[in-house]
Amino acid sequence: MPSVYIKTYGCQMNERDSEAVAAQLVAKGYTLATSENAADVILLNTCSVRDMAERKAVGKMANLAADVRKNRPNVVLGFMGCMAQSRGKELIDTLPDVDLVIGTQKFHRTADYLDEILAGKRDKVVDVEAERGSEAEIRQHLLFGNGGTSSESPKRAITAFVSIMQGCNQYCTFCIVPYTRGEERSRAIPDIVAECQQLVAQGVKEITLLGQIVTSYGRRDYPVQDGKSAFVQLLDAVHEIEGLERIRFTSPHPKGYGDDLVEAYARLPKLVESAHIPVQSGSDRILKLMHRGYTRERFLGILAKLRAVKPGMGITTDIIVGFPGETEEDFAQTLSLTRAARFQNAYVFKYSPRRDTPAATMPDQVPDTVIEERHARLLELVNDIGREHYAASVGTRQQILVEGPSHKNAARLQGRTRCNKIVIFDGAARHVGQVMDVQIIRAGTFTLYGDPAIVNLN
Ligand code: SAM
């Protein structure tokens, strides 16, 4: 059977989509190649959120066409995902070696299209149509562990991502996602719970619920019940699953943090003390121009409520610097919010104009040199605060879920604290999948080092 290599750009949602496509192909008898040089089919799962991500994927495909295709003319080349969705056939017009373009609502058709192309029944396929019910199709898993998609290195999967919805209705003025992922569509609670139960039966201990804005989950399908939003109803249902140790989710929207969600952290012990809450800016003026729907005061109020319930909460965020019209005063507000919020970590993005988004044509686009300089300043502050968080963990005892070998040094093991800090320690294979306590003995850059033996002696 043909072998497939999938390269993924972008966010966890794209990683999850790639995993589901790989699982679909394996179920059909395809094998997964360990490198593009050994593959009969090479698929690039693309990201459109910033221009750089698009350029990387286009550049990669041009190289594949020039190098791989030249020596092996029968190799099938394809684009999937967000850029495939937004550019469609235009991609084949600019890169004629591309055989397949699959949009974000068509991942489940990949195997059928590849079969047809490989059998010579079709030459090129472009499918970027919307498809009703496609949100329920991202449900197959590989479970090779650590997100790996290589059948040659099967490891036990301890953690898994579960897609609960597709699309976004927020229309932030900088963001291309509503145009590439479509309108918000949610899966049914029993369907999601069944997938989680199956994962747990296969040894998974931690599930991360995924969506563009998970806090908007099921708003049209499940009315508020006993003060609980549809998303909190879903958390309750997943929490019931016996054998599941931990629940995470990403990404929420700040305006989705009602009291029901804050209380869920107090009520549900499996919901770990960790939240990635994108703030984007610390300036109310810019937040309004971004169409975010909250103020800095409201955002800081949410953090205060979460920390009142769970003082050790690990809070991370996304911030964009250089949004059109951002002045030095606006940027100072972002710096001051970052200090006040004391994020455990933050992804700092340089604003990138995206096609069809309102911000791309707003006046006062910020020059690249200014964006670079603000990016460096904010990153330094984020790293300083992050270092303080990690240093403060030294000497404490932390509960970790052991995920498997460390990515940096396979002779050691890696686990994660409840507030999502990576902990490296010397352990044995039997520890993998265990929830255990370690004593933190040292902090590195966004990594902790632990010693379970010290705890055992106590
Ligand atoms: N759904 C999430 C939310 O609440 O906004 C985020 C999804 S997006 C894939 C991840 C991050 O990319 C965003 O939070 C934002 O910080 C960043 N991003 C989105 N559009 C961007 C743009 N045009 N330029 C720079 N960064 C951008």
C-alpha cells in the first residue's frame, strides 16, 4: 500500500486534523512514512493565521516539486487545511505540481481522493466546499503518543486532543479563521463523550478539548441549564468518565468566563488549574478596534476570580503587537497588563495583515521596525515573568502526569504539572501514564526538573 507523509503547520487544531487524516489513511491500509523522501504521498496541512505560515508552506511545496517530484514523478503532492481553504484552485494555478487541495470541511474525504488519484481515475482534485456535519468527522485517533504520527515509533498515548467544534463567529478584525474554518458548528455531547470514553479505554489519562473558541461550544444546541452554559455541561459530562485523570481545553475566549466556568474549577477536580486565555492587547482602544468584546479591566477581573478559586492557576495568553493604529501609549498598556496579569507564559505575535480581514485595510498600519522593537520588548518582559514563575516552583511538591520520554533527552521522563509546566525527571517505564508527586529541584527556561525519590523518602 502507498505510504503517506503529513507535515503540519500551525495550531493544535491543525495537529489534531492531521492526526485524524493519518488515522483515516492507516485504517484504509496506507502506511505512514517517517520522512518525505520515503513517501508516495506528501500532504502539507497548512495555516493561514499569519503570512509567514502561508509562505513557509508554499515554499516547502515549491521545494518538493523541484526536488522530490523531479526524481519520483509519481509522488502525489497535496495541500490541506486553512490555506487550502482560502486559496483553493489558485494553489494549483501557481504550483502546477500540486495534485490535491482539500479544505477544512473535507479532511474525511482525503483517503477517497487519494485512492482515485493513485488509481489514475482523476488527475487533480480541489474540494473546498462547505459540508454539513463535517464538524463530527475529526474523531479518529492514532494513539502513538506524544502527537507522533509515525507507525514506526508506537509509544503509549497518555494525552489526547478531542475536537469539540469547528469554525468561529467572533470575527475579530485581525483574524482569518472565520473565513477559513467557517461558521461555528458543535458536535453533540454524547458523541464527544463516547470518543473520550474510547480514548480512556485505550489508556489515555488526559484529554484536551479543542475548538477555535471552546467557550462558545453548543450555544445554539444546548440551552443554559441550572446556570450552566453548554460548555460547562460538556465539562460535567466528560468529568464523569471513569479512569480519566485530567481535563484541559483550548482556546477559550475571555467573554466565555462566566461564573459557571469559574465555579467549574472549584467543583471538578479533573479540570486542572491551567488556562490559556488570549488577551491580544492591554489597550481598551485597541481591544475595541480588534472587536474583542471585553476591556482590560474585565480581563483582569476574570484572572482575579480564577485565582480566588485556584491560587496556583497557570495562566497563559496570546498577544498581538503592532495592530493597526497601536501607539506607544497603547503598547505601554499591553506591557502594564502583562505585569498585572503575571502570565506564566505568553505567545507574542507580530501583527500580520490577512486577506479579507477588516484590519488589513485600517489606517495607520504600524511599520515593521516598530513591530519588531515592541515584540522584543514584550518578549523580554514575558520571559522575565515566566522565569519568576518557574523559579518559584523550586522546592515545591507538584503532582505530575507522566507522558513518556523527554523530548530533549529520551533517557529521562517527562510529565506535566496541573498548571501545565513540563517536568523532567529520572524515572522508569512503569511510571508512564501515572499521576505522581515529584519534588521540584531545579528550574530551567520554561522547564522544571524533579525528583520523585525525594518525595518517596518523605
Ligand atoms: N481562537 C483563539 C482566540 O481566542 O482568538 C485564537 C486562535 S489563533 C489560531 C491563535 C492566535 O494567533 C490568536 O490568539 C492571535 O494572537 C494570533 N493571530 C491571529 N491572527 C493574527 C494576525 N493577523 N496577526 C498576528 N497574529 C494573529
